[in-house]
Amino acid sequence: MDTLPVDRTLSIYETLADRSVVKGTRERLSEHLMKMYLEGEKDPHRLTVYGLSYLRAFDRNLDSQT
């Protein structure tokens, strides 16, 4: 695999959402995707999609707090 799902997810999300990543996001995303990987999801493309969904929900949560 050339690019890890975490890196790919962050790159895509920063481009699409036109936002920079909040401090600690990489760590949270890594933990989330590692959990999914350990639960059996091995496809890097699916992990990227799950990562994008996670970041979208994370951003919504941040936006609702402000």
C-alpha cells in the first residue's frame, strides 16, 4: 500500500472541506481506523471512506460546540 488510509483520509478531507486539521485529529483518526482494522476491515479504500465519515462527524461536533 503506497499511502496509509490515515494520510489519504486527511489529505482528501482537507481538500474537500477546505479546512485545516484540528490538533489531535490524526491521533483520533488513527485510533478509530485501527479499531476498524482490528475488527476485520482490511480494505484500505473502505478504511479511507470510514475515515472521511469519521472526520465529517467530528467536524459537525466541533461546529455545534461553537
